Amino acid sequence: MSSEFSANPVVSLRGVIIMQDVQTVLDRVTFEIEKGEFVYLVGRTGSGKSSLLKTLYADLPLAGGQMSVVGFNLNKLPRQKVPFLRRKVGIVFQDFQLLFDRTVAENLIFVLKATGWKDKKKIKQRISEVLMRVGLDAAAGKMPHQLSGGEQQRIVIARALLNEPLILFADEPTGNLDPEVTRSIMQLFLEINRSGTAVLMATHNYELINEFPKRILKCEKGRIFDSAKEEFSLRNGF
């Protein structure tokens, strides 16, 4: 059973319709992401990137078609099951969304308790593991405002790794960071990916794609183009 599961794609879309409010932003979308794959998601502002990501982690309802994410069928996923889906995916936001009234460790404890962790010793150990993974094991007692933007983004990545997700969804994770910090955050994503976690990263950063070439999904004019199936050019602003 487990080997059969691992052979399944971590994300599968068939004829999917993505809506933002009452408007269809992406139509008849079909693609798969395999376990351990790294994929860029590009497209102009308003082309549907964020709406697609939000639909993948069940923040927006699926408007049509077939979608499965980490073994969950999103066509039939009741609201009370969404937390179970979220335990198997990691979400990295551009604007961090850290709780600024509590320490780094307390931010991470909040997530673990919300996803069902109860054993204090295991919680402490897991927090130590993820902070070490992102190179910030000394930051547990600090408040978010005491950290640089790059360090805050590393904490967000640590938070996304807490439940050992099968895939990370990252929405412009380097959008607010300078080039040097962007590069180090990208290296961290690649290292996480090499250890077996799939990554779907929305980005506008052409230099990043050039330096670290991977498969690209491009949102344009209501469709998704896949570099694994067809050639297309990336112009400025995509």
C-alpha cells in the first residue's frame, strides 16, 4: 500500500477551474507534480498564481474539475477535514504571517498544538529540529521583530516543515528580500527539496529561474503552460 501511495503524484489536476470571487482566472487546468519534484509557478500579477495555490491548500473552493493533493480529493473535502490536508502540506507566505506578540518558539508551538501535538517533550524536540534545519537554532527565544527579513522567512519555512509535509507551497517567498538573502533562501528550498519534499514556488524572479532551472508552470490568459510539455519564452514580468 505505501509503495503504491508513493507512486502517486503528490498533486494531480484534471480539467480544473480556478475562480477568484465570481471570475474564472484559470480554465481547464491539467497537470501533475510528482513526489520530490521542484516546480516554479510564474505569470503576471492577476494571472491566477495565488488563486491556484489557495485552491491547492483548500483556502479557496474548487470551482470545477478533479483535484487531488497529498491523497485528498478536493472535490469532496468537507471543511472539517481541511486541517488534515494542511498537516501534509507546508505553506510559505511572502508576508511571513508570524504572530508578533510571541517568541519564535511560541509561534511554532501554536502551529503544533493546532495540528494535534500534545507531548511537550516531542514538541520541544520538533521545534529544535526545524530551527536547526533552517540554520536558526539560537532564535527560539527571540521575538519576530528582533529578526531580519531573511531570518523571519527562515522561521516561516521552519513553521511549514513542522509536520514533515509532502509538498511546500510557496507564494513569492523571496518577494520582499534583497538578492543575497533571496539566494540563501532559495538554497534552503533546494536543500529541503533534495531531501524528498516537493516544492511548488510562485515567483517573479527571473534571475532565480535562470540560475536554478527547474520545470515551469506558466499562468497566461486563463491557461497553464507546462515547460515539461511545450516550449515557451519567459519575457520580463512573465
